[in-house]
Amino acid sequence: MTRFLKAATGSRKRRAVLAALAGTALTASTFTALQAYAGPAEPGDDGGAVALRIKGGEAHVDPRTLRITARTASGAESELSAAAGESLGTVSRVTRSGSTARWSYPDRGLDVSVAARDGRLVVRMHAKKDGSIAWPAGGAAQPRGTAYELPRGEGLRIPAADTFWNSGKAGLTGADGIDLKDLTMPFWGTTAGGHGVSTLVPTDLGTNLRFVSRDGKLRTAASHDFRRADGTDDYTVAFSLTDGSPVAAAKDYRRYLASKGQLGSLKAKIRKNPEAAKLIGAPHAYVWGDGRSKETVERLKKLGVSRMWLGYDADGEPMTKEAVAAAQQAGYLVGPYDSWDNAQDPKSADTSVAKWPDRLWPDGCVHDADGKPEGGFGGRGCYLSSQALADAEPGHHYLAGRVRDMSANGVHSYFLDVDATGELFRDHTPGHPMTQAGDRANRLERMRGVSDGSLAGGRPFVLGSESAGSWANQVLDFSHGSSTPVHDGLWKAERDKETWGGYWPKGRPGMFFKEAELDASVAKAMFDPAYRVPLYETVLHDSVVSTDRWELSLYKLPEQKRDRALLAMLYNTPVNLALDGKVLDAHGKEIAAMQRFFAGLQKAAGTEAMTDFRTLTADRKVQRTTFGGSGGLKITANFGSTAYHGLPGGCVQATSRAHPAPQRFCPES
């Protein structure tokens, strides 16, 4: 039989074999061999479809349009992608080698391969000339109940027919779309009923994802720019069939990272640097004014707070050696908030961290294609090129000197602003040209140097950065902001210094301590538990400790305070605080009670993977997470106002096989 099938080359001959054998009793092994040798149809046969077996079913790719459908093992049909958004032109002959099919679009200078790899359908494109492609797309043939899972911050679950998310108020359907590198992870999920699709884009640079509302339903529309000079002339998209769980796409991405050796481990990080163990069970707090004193540290200890991460703005009075020593003795971590992305004229700089030696200002600035410096954050100075710093480091040790200066008071932790975010630059400066991929590589290298101590004399630090993308998970210990799915309306609110607060008074800036109220739509898009889903924690809970943004302390937004506290406990992640004596006067007892409960969660599963997430009620107000195996930690949060199986509204409880009696925490209203 095998020899007969091998001889039947060509799609027409293979179809003749199938027809000849119709109705014939076949063994399972013979049928499997028949499927394998049947292979894909060639162009002109059955619409030119290429069929490939993937985990959970079979995918069919139309080379003429790049529309991809799949039939699952249970017989259900899914659309992995609609057709490309424009004509692809002439299609070359499809060739096949093993589990890979190849063709090209000569008119566009684009080579394409599709392959079954590790259970996924992997589509790879290589462009021989600059251009773009509007693909993949989805949603036109969506079934009822379709939802999208999007790793904006921690993660959102967005029902396709939801009135709010289809409106402009949600801030999702803007014409500019979402630069994929600005998401915390380069994938999105589509689910409906018991089925779903994971769409993973390892080549996130140069890729954009738009959500389009048509007839009251959301659709996805991705695109990629091929630019040889930018290093984006390759484009890879991997599709997987999933079980329809809201975290299925995250589980698929975690599996991908692990297979590539790109998944970090908190346990391994703690073995390399035992100081990192102090993150387990620790809320995070930025301290101002008297919050930086030895007395505040002692007061926290007296309240019963066994773990804390304490950070301070490096532009001002650092914590004293005495205060740092007290924190170390209490079991806490302390670290400065530093930034290497901004350079200003030293004569007029408004922050000490923007002052650099020699000619880094202005020679080290990033320049655009027109030769103009890229203005820094808030129009201050310029963005400082990571390539310029990397080139200068062997001879000048600017970064090593900065770390030594910042850590002279004995701190064991360090926070490096924006290095791990999606804020990457193409630098056109002749003396230090750089692509976004090069910028990312530079940032990874210097973060690794701070973390492992190789940058500054062998002294390792417990390292954090802002809104860390998954690409940085191996070099970081913690991330501030990766828990927050930011709506653009937040930036508008923060610019209104009268209502939000500014950077004054110096010892207690309103930006961090003044209570504020978010616009209802912004609050809903960011913090409504019905739309939140733990994608980041599903992938990285056992690799990176994640919190909300540093300027969004728990008590900054009173109306969202309860739900944010419950979300943190449900996801087994720390709350983030702005802390001084007045905050301890008002909230010290609750902070201590929350930390005691959180320390218990972390002792049980602070370095374990999140293995399950589910909603227990139709309104999604009761949710449960699981960490570790079947007997591991289970955390249930009730975001509603009525009890659920004895769990009051506004409370969270934890159980495990080792501790079956529920442990409960109810944040103050």
C-alpha cells in the first residue's frame, strides 16, 4: 500500500487513489499513511488549498487569498484567518517537502511557507522588497458568543458584540490600531463556545493590530510592514486551535516560550540571587517625605508587615544608609527608580537622572530619518540612544558608574524605567545607527548586566522595569505596570494637574497621593472585573512579579480600590502603594492585614505557575484561579454584592489541599 501511494504522485493521481479505495476497509495505520501521502492539493485543484494536520484538527490554506480555515477533530469548523485585505497577485506553483508547503507572490516580491510545527500552523513570509500586507484578519464569519483575549497589560476579554467595546468610549477601535510591541505579549486569542484560536506573532516589530466595528460586532485586522532597513522583512504568524478557555491563547504562548528556552523562572532567579526571595509576599510601595525614614520602616515592621519592596525617586533625597540598613534587617528590599532613556542639557536639566557626562548630550540623542532629535518624554531633552550608550560603555563606563552611584547607600534592588516596555527606537544617527530590534537587544543586555552584576563590579540586583514585555522576562524579577490595561484616557486625566495632582509638594506630590476619579468609560475599560482575564499571569506568574503602574497606587482611585485589591489577590500579585506616615495613619492596619493574607498566598504558590482560570457565575462576578497542580492553591474572588457559596461579596478566599480551611480577606470599602 505504501509503495502504491508513493507512486501516485500528483494531486489528481492521489485523488484517484482515494476514489478507488472508497468503501474499502482500511486499517488505522493504512488510513494514516493514506492521509500523509494524499498531501496538499496543487493550485487549480480544489481551489488550490493546502491541507496540514495540526493539533486538534486540520488546517486548510488558500494560497490565492491566504484565507485559512480548520476543521477540528470533533467536526467543528473555525476560521483562523479571513482573506488578506488586498490582492496578492500571481501565485507561483505550490511545492511541498514533508510538512511544509511553499509558494511565492512574484508581483509583491514575497515568499511564503506554511508548515505544521509543534502542533501549530506556522506561516512565514520573507519580503524581497519593501511593502506591507494586511493579514491576518478575523471576525467576518464569527459565531455567536465570540470574544477576543488581548494582552493589554494583564489582559482583557472583549466580547465581540459588546456595545461598550464597539463604541468610541472604549478606546479600542481607533484608526491607528495597536502596535503589537506595545502589548505585553505578542498574541491574541479568539474564543466562542468550546473552541478557540490562538494567533501568535513572534515578529511583533513592524506589526499592527486593529479592531474594527461593523454591524455592532468587532473584527480583527492585523498588518505588517516589510522594511529591510528596519529589519522587519520577515513576518511569522502561528495559529493554534484551542479549547475555548479565556486563557487558552496564553497557555499556548507559554508553551511556545518554553519550547524556545525563553521562559524564565523565579525559583532559578532566587537560587542565583537569594535577595530576590524577599519579593515573595511583598507589597510594593514608593516612598516620599518621611516614608523614606528609618522610623517608617520600623513602623511597618511593628504593624506586622513581614515583607515589602520600597522604592524611591532617584531625583531627590535618596534613602539614607541607616534607613536602608533598617529595611534590610526587617526583611525588606529597597531600590532607586532610575532612567537611562532621557538626556538633557546639564545646564538646564529638570532632573538629575537626565544629566550625563561628556558629549552624551547632544551627541547621544536618537535622530529620526530627517536628522532631527527625538524629543524626550514630555518634550524634555531627547531620547538617549541605547546604541550610543552601548558603544561608549567599554571605554567610559557611564552605566556602571550610574549603578555604583545609585547603590552607594547599600540597596539590593534597582528599578530601570521603560527599559522593558515597547518603547523602542529606530536611530538614524550616522555615528550610532540602530533598528528597533537592536534597541531591544541593547536594553536586554544592560538589564542583564544590572541583574547578574556583570555591569557594575559583580554585584547583582533584584531588578524591575516598567510594564515589562514578555521578551524581557528572563532578565527581570519584577515589573511595575504590566498588570494595568491602560486606556488612553488615563493620560488625559494625568495631564489635568488640578484634579489629578502634580509633582508638588516635594515631600508629598499630589500625582501619587491625591485621590482622583476616572472617567466612567476609562475605569470600565481598565478595571471592570467582567472584562479582565489573567493572560500575563498565566504565562509569567512563576517568572516575573507583576504590579499595577507606579503612579496608580491602591488608594489613588477610591472607587476602584476594592476591585483592584481583589484582582491582585485573585492573581496572586502584589498591590502597589504610595507610602508615607499619613498613609499609614489612614490605612496602616488594612495594609498589614492585606500583606498577611498575601504572604500566605505567596508562601503557597508565589513561585508556581497559574494553571487555571475560570468564571463561576454567568455575570463573571465570581472568578477562580488555580496555581500548581490539582491539589494546589485555589483563590476565589467575589466581585459582586451577594454571597456565593458562603463567600461574601467583596471578599476573596484561598484553599489548598494542604490547607483546606478557607483563608479569607475582605478589603475595606
